[in-house]
Amino acid sequence: MINEIIKEAWRSLRANKLRSLLTTLGVIIGVAAVIVMMAISAGTEAAISESIYSLGSNLIFISSTFSRVGPGERPQNAGGLVYDDVTAIREKIKGVAGVTVDQQASVTVRRSDVTLEGVTLLGTTSDYPVVRGLSVANGRYFTATEVERAQKVAVLGKTLAEKLFGDEDPIGQVITVNKTQLTVIGVLAEKGLVAGTDFDQIIYTPIKVVFQKFTPSQFARFMGNRVRQITVAVEPTANIDQVVEQITLLLVNRHKVSADSPDFNIRTQADIIKARESTTATFRNLLIWVASVSLLVGGIGIMNIMLVSVTERTREIGLRQAVGATPEDVQIQFLTEALLLSLLGGVIGIGIGIAGSYLFGMVSGMRTVIVPYAIGVSFTSAALVGILFGYLPARRAANLDPIIALRYE
């Protein structure tokens, strides 16, 4: 009877509790390691996705790519994106909710007796709040007209406004950025740290102000109004793939380059997430294989202990066979013991793995997500380890000659 076989196997394991526990140690570590590694990987992927989508929704990122100029080609053909591309995309592409570009500079900001160094000045366009999902808490954001006229106005991040003005209303106040005076017209609502950027500690100003006042003259003469990246927000009802195709065709015609070797690169949020998840998956698989070595070691440990058990219980095996047990009965008995050992290690390993995942997340500050699939795979692997590595000892026990076994001392 199956239940009798299981009871007998359990009774045998309980007779040597410490040895049984130590035997399962490899399986416990292997199962726990697989669960923890999968939890860390899944948490990392979820954090990456949230970080990218927190920048805004339905975004397209267009970046410059620079190539060598071939014979007969004009240098500007390899120049990448320019500021005028922003206007062209906004006016000619259907399904676009907003287009923005940014140019950064590190500046010193002074207001009355407060001086802040190393502050990020971000030159951008009027669509920036729409694209990045920002909202104005006080005052207003600058308009497209102010951008084109290079009006010396500024919008402050929430934290920066508090550092400069405290409880005082900053609207209408003047701040000195390096040697240029900017009038504060708005303060953004709190956004926080997103993808390594603290939006609350930035000065936002029209990008043409940055071109004119905060770009070194030699660099400006060389680059002109070239920009590094353009970000496009697509309307929720629009097909993002069709918008990408329209933008590609527009920029190819504007830059007079071949569609096979453009001077720009277009990616969507889904493309970025997919690429990063691919990298994370490769690293995760490597960690899982390393963790699986513990399962292999645990299986070898089970096999060794079961071989010792066969030797210790040789007379018992002979007695069983003498009273009617078949070789198949003996084999099933020892195989069941090996399986119980591995399953016991699997259950303990699952508990340690789940607890370890939560503990690792709390201690390290990294996000962890328990993956039910990992629990099922690790437990199944533990069962297979018990069957595979328990087969040899069980087979050896079944092949013992009962007469010789009864004489064994």
C-alpha cells in the first residue's frame, strides 16, 4: 500500500532526524536561491518599467546618431537632430500630443542672500509638462511664444523653490542664474526622483534662452541649434507604430539622408523596456544556473546518504525479502525515502526563499516580487532531484541477494 510505504519511509527518516536535515541542506539552499534570484529579477524588471512609464505615457524617443561623412556628402547630412525638427514634428505629424526637447547646463543660482551651486538648468519647450506628466502648482508654465522669443523666464521645481524662497511667494521674483536674470513665473507640483532625475530641483526655462545665454560660444558655433534628443508624446487614441513611421519619413526627407542609414534613432518606451528586460533575463538565467548547482550538490548528498543507508540496513533488506517483499517493493521503499528527503528540503527551501526575498528587499531597498512560477519550478526540480539521485541507491538495495543480506554484519 502506498500509504504504508510513505509511513515507513517517514519513520526511517525520523529515526535519523539530524542526518536527514543535513542531507536536505543542499536542496534547501538551491530552492531558496532560485526563488530569491527570481524575486530580485522580477522586482528589477517591474521597477524599470515603472521608472520608464513614470516619465510619461506613449512616448517616442528620437536621438541623434553621428556617422562619418562620405565622399561627396555634405557635412550637415551627418549632423543629427536640430531644434527646427521639433516644430516640424508638432505641425506635420498626426496623433502627436506634444513634442519637447531639452538642453541642460549646470549653473549657480543666487537670490538675495541664498546661493546654490551645481543646480541643473533645463532648457525646454512649452510641451514639456504634457510630455513628462508634470503639473504646475503655482503660477504658470512658459508658452511657445516665450520660447521662440527667448523670454528670460523660469519655472522652478518644488524643492528648489523652497530652498530659494522658503515660505515666500516666488511668482514675479527675479533670480540670477550665473550672470543672467530670470523672472520666476511658476512652480511645479512635486514630482520626485524619476529614472535618476530629481524633477523638483531643476530650473526650467525656454530652450532658446539656454542656446543664447548658457551654451559656450565655441560649442554654439560648432553645434548651432542641434539637439541630442527629441521626445514625442502620442495621443492615447493614435497608433504609435504609425506615428513612428510618419516621423521617420519626415526626418529622412528633412535631413536628406537615406532611410537605411539615417542620422537619428527612434525608440518607444516598449522598445527600451524590452531591451532592458532582455538584459535582465540573461543575468537572471545566469543566476538561476548558479543557484541550480546547489540543487545538484543536494542531489549528490541525498544519493550518498541513501547509499550509506542501504549499507546500514542490509540485514533489514534481506529480512524484508525473506518474508515476501519483491525487489520492486524494496526499490520503491528506498526511492520514496529519497523523494521525501528532497520534497522536505523543497518545502523548507520555499519558506526560506519567500522570507529571504522579503528580507532582502527590506535590507537592500531593492524591489522584490515573488514569482509563483519560480516556486513551482523549484519544487518540481527538488522532486526530480530526489527521484534521479535516489534511483541508484534504490536499485542497489533491490538487487541485494536476500541470503547474503541476511548474513551481513
